[in-house]
Amino acid sequence: MDLIMLARTQFASTTIFHFFFVPVSIGLALLIAIMETIYVTKGREEYKQMAQFWGKLFLINFAIGIVTGILQEFQFGMNWSNYSRFVGDVFGAPLAIEALLAFFMESTFIGLWIFGWERLSPKLHLLCIWLVTLGTSMSAFWILAANSFMQRPVGFTIANGRAEMNDIFALLGNGQLWVEFPHTLLGAFATGAFLVTGISAWKMLKGQDMSFFRKSFQIAALVGLIASVGVALFGHQQAQYLVKTQPMKMAASEGLWGKSGDPAPWTVIASIDPIKQTNSGEIKIPYLLSYLSHSQFSGEVKGMLELQAQYTEQYGPGNYIPPVRTTFWSFRIMVAAGSFMILVGMYAIFLWVRNKLEKPAVWFMRIMVASISLPFIANTAGWIMTEIGRQPWTVFGLMRTEDGISPSVSAGQVLFSLISFTAIYSVLAVIMVILFIRIIKKGPYDSAKSTHDSSDPYDKEGYHANS
């Protein structure tokens, strides 16, 4: 059993699982705030019921996200104590601020929002959910400030054998943060939006509460499309930034061993042989890599072998090429999922504009239900590409992964905790799914009221029977 690989596997599994919940909380908070804003400004009771219904799912997700997030910070002391000792003064500061400021803000105003429906004025109650939305976004900001330091370390000095912060403004002005934060935040908005559209589509297929879920679908579809397009635009900016700051990661994500040539084509698919350091079966789009890297249809991109020689001279002997297959394919999975999100979002808005959501095509509603998975796939693949592509570094150019593990923890202990945490997380996932399904099946209204919206003329046309 490889201690380093086990520790990395445990951190990867817990991080991926935790990040299932984080974007849902951020995205649902925004949608609930929009729904309640419509209620307060226009006085439409149905939008209040929307905020309350989707708020139930938000609260369940938020609670489980807290449980899964606690372990994240514990792991730095458990399996990565050398890392914590070396960069804790820099890395720990934004995490502490996130816990003491942003998370405290979220929790406080979530409590006021839950219990303040009949106790606070409508405008003050609305302010609470917008502050929750701001708090969840600020939590993401501070956590990404810490992660951005790992990608591009700034604002520190080496003293007493460890990294010590000497400029917090450099940390907060890190260029990596300002391309990573909007990309991740918009991805979270898209995640919440596609969850709402998918659930709404499922209820519309059953012909239940048609007016309620059609309006939920419309709001979420618009947010989902805008967010998905924004993710693509900021992802493009992030890729261009990485060409300058982490060229090895970008070369690996393109499966580029030698120089790309000028102009550089973008490889759609390829069979990669990391042993022979060659590719076969490549399908390429001419000029596209040059444009993605330089915003013009000319310019070459450095390959991994050239960068390996450069890094060896700069950092000393070692293998600086990350796992190429994983980096290459995770990038393409992310792009494919994100592209499909934009396409289905555009078609959903098209149906809305053409007034065809009253009796939408069954096939498209089924696609929207399945599309709940798309942002989760894109988020996970994107983070795998981001973290795997940085290897062999824990902090790029400063500390290697093998130097960050805890010397006093055995492989057997890590394996035991990995199995235990996986089992606990699986139980939490089952509980969450059961609670979600129970609430969704019950619908937005009391059981005394019919789950079918009899006031909806579209339901009277027999859509439920047809579907």
C-alpha cells in the first residue's frame, strides 16, 4: 500500500463528495433569493411558496454539506501535517476567515430566514436570504483564495524553514483567484439551476402542480443558461492564464508532448501512451489551440518534454509531468458536459419564448431530468483536472506532494479511515436522497390540497395523461 497514493485518494474522495453539496447550496440560495424577490416586489403568493419549497431542499443540502466539510480541514492535520506546518501560516488564514466570517454570516441569516417568515417584515426577510447568498459566495471566495495559493503561491516569504504570509493583499489579488473564483461561482449557480429545472421537469412530466413547476423551470433555465455561458467564458480566461503560470498543466490537458506548431491545432480526442510519450488516433481542429491560448489564430504552445527539461533545470531532478491521461480526459469531459448544458439551456429558453412550455415535449423533459447530472460531472472533472494537473506539486514550485504527508501516519491507518469515511459518506448520501425524494413527491402544497394544479388550464388539456 502506497501511503502517498492512499492519502491522496482519501483527500480526493472526501473533496469530491463534499463538492457535490457546496455548489448546490450556492446555486439554490441564489434561486430562492430571486423567487422571494419576485414575491416581495409583485406580491404573488406562488413565488413565496416556491422560495419555501426549494428552501427545504436547500436546508437539507446545507446541513449535510457542513458535515462533509468538517473533515476537509481535519485532513490537513491528519494526513498532511508536513504541508500544514510548512504553509499553514499562509494557507490557514483564508480558511479561518471563511469559518469565522463567511460561514458565521451564512448560518446566522439562514436561521433568521427559517424562523422569520411571519416575524420579520417581507423586505427584511428578503434581505436575509440575499445575505445568505452573499455568505455562500464569500465562503467560496476564501476557500478558493487558499486553493489559488497552491496553484500560484504569492504573498509569502520563507522564514524559519516555513512559508510565512507577508502580504495578504497579494494573496487576495492573486491572478489565479480572479479567474478561478468567477468560474467556480458561476458553475455553482448552474448546478443549482439544473437541479431545479430537472426536478421541475420531472414534476411536469407527471402533470403535478404544473403552474408552480413551470415557473420554477423558467427562472432556473434562464439562470442556468446565463451561468453556463459565463462558466465557458471565464474557463477560457482561466486556460489562457494557466498557459502562462502552469504551462505543464495545460500541455498535459492537451496531450501535447512536443511543441504544438504554429498555428496550433486543438486535439479533440487521442489515444495517449504515457510510457512511449506519444499519441495516436488523434482528431484535431486546426488553429483552435492557438486561439484558446493566445486569443488569436497563431502562436505555438510548449509541450511537456520541453517543459520537463526546463523544470529539471529550475527545480532539480524529478518527473514533473502529471498523469497525462487523467488530465487530458477530465478536461474534455468537463468541456463536453458544459457544452451540453449550454445547448439544453438554449433550447429550454427557446421553448419558453415560443410559449411551448405549457405542453413541452416529453423527450426534452426527460433530457432535462437527466441533465441534473451534467454540472456535477463538469464540476468534478474540472477539479480533477485542476488538482491532478498540478502534480507532482502540492504548492506549485514550492512543495512537492510527497513532502507534505504526515510522517507518523501509517498506510494501514489511512486505509482504515478511507474505508470508514467512505461508508459514512455513503450513508449520508442515501439519507439525503431519501429526504429529497420525500419532499419532491409531497410537492409544494399541503397534503390536503391536490397535487394537481386545477387552476392551470394547461393541466386541463390533459398533459398529465399524455405524458
